[in-house]
Amino acid sequence: MAVSDLTFSVQPESVTGFLGPNGAGKSTTMRLILGLDRPTEGEARIHGEQYREMRSPLREVGALLDAGAVQGGRRARHHLLALARSNRIPSTRVDAVLDRVGLLDVAGRRLREFSLGMRQRFGIAAALLGDPGVVLFDEPFNGLDTEGIRWVRQLMRDLADGGRTVLVSSHLMSEVELVADRLVVIGQGRLLADSSLSAFVERASTPPVLIRSPDGQGLLSMVEAAGGQLERFGGDAWTANGLSPAVIGDAALEAGVALHELTPLRSSLEDVYSELVNDTISYRTSQVAS
């Protein structure tokens, strides 16, 4: 079973990050929303309506699921024109969206000639064709260079700020952290978290602490004796995990270890996410000694 008892809502005027390990059911959930798969129980509704009930669905919902799932022999503009006609979308929208994604100058080329990054941009153009109020992106950063990634991030922000509902699934935690307002996290098909980004990051049990000390060996022994873990940060700097600054300070005083800095660090989205989904990962790599 890909998803089980999964219930969540995605709100307008925000970007919702949809996260989970490989095999968690993210793509399946998006396919269920779009009516490409049918659930054995329950339903997905968009503004109270199921996707398959919509007369012109591209004017209601735009989606990028697989940028490569297009007929390579078609020319970019012709493909979008066909989509536009099938959903009663003015043909003027075709060049408008091609221009927005930076592909207007290559609109006459066949899709098989597009690079992966160009196909990603083209898939986004198709998603925006009907000027929909709801947009779904599945791994939108794939194949994009730095400029393209920044552009997609800003695009999602602009869509949400313009009142649209944006759901984005991505394994690039740093990008999700920069753009998302809310997070939905699933593991093995079940809901693990549904909250604002800030509340999710703050759920970390004990954030890491940056320590600077001239006595690295003494610091290592002291932290381990207190039940924490120490990692080299660089120079005389270390990061301690599993201990609060107060505990570290008291332990250092008792052990006679000099501290030049003791600064709590904010946990990253990746840190908290990894801790949350650790028990739900289906595909792990093994550590191989070199």
C-alpha cells in the first residue's frame, strides 16, 4: 500500500513542502490528487471538487510530475497549443508562458532536442498554461543549473504571494527551507508531520552547539563523559550534539576546560527531517570501508 490513512490540507497563499524518503508515497499522492491513480478509500479534492470532475482542469490545477513524459517529436509551441485548445485556454497564453520560463526563442524546436533543464522549464510552462490557482511540482529542481534553481524558487514564491496554492516535493532540503511556508512530511505512506516550517525546525530535541576551545582533547573527553557527541568544525571550533549550552558550560567548569565560545546553533530543516524519518527509510546504503 503506497499511502495509508493520509490526510492533510494545502492552503492558498503559501508554498507547502511535501517531503519524505524515497518510496514514502509522495509521487503517488500527487497522482491521486490529479486522478491518475484511484485510491481504494478516501478522495482528494481541490476547492471541494475532484480533478476528474473538472471541465477544464488545466485552468484549475497545473502540475509538473515528470518533465520527460512528453512526445519527443512534438515541437514545444505545438504541444502547448494542443493543451490550450483541449482546455479552452486562449492561444495567447502559449507564448506568454514560454516567455516566462525563458523558452520563447526555442519554441519551434522539437522536445527531444531539449536538455533536461529545458524540459523542466517546459514542464513548468505547461503547468502554468491555464493560469491555475493550484500548482503541484514534483522535483522541480532536477536538471537545473544554479540560475535555474534560483528562478524556480522565486517563481514558487511569486505564485504563492499572488494567492495561489503551491505544493512542492523535492529532495533538495536547502531549497525547500528557503521557499516553504509549511511542511507535510510522510514516511512509509503515513503522515509524520504537518506544520509551519518554523515550528517543524524548532521541534529538534537539542540543537547543536558551537564550541571554541584551545583544549581539544580535554573538550572531547568532557563532552563524551557528559553523554554528548563532538565533531570537528575547523581550527579550534567544534560542534557538540545532544547537550545544551548550560550542561556544556557546567561540565567545562568542573573539568577545568577553557571555553572561548559557546553558541547554540539553529537546527537545519535537513537535521530535523533526518531525525524524524530515520525509522521510515526503505532504501539505505551500507557503509563500505575503503
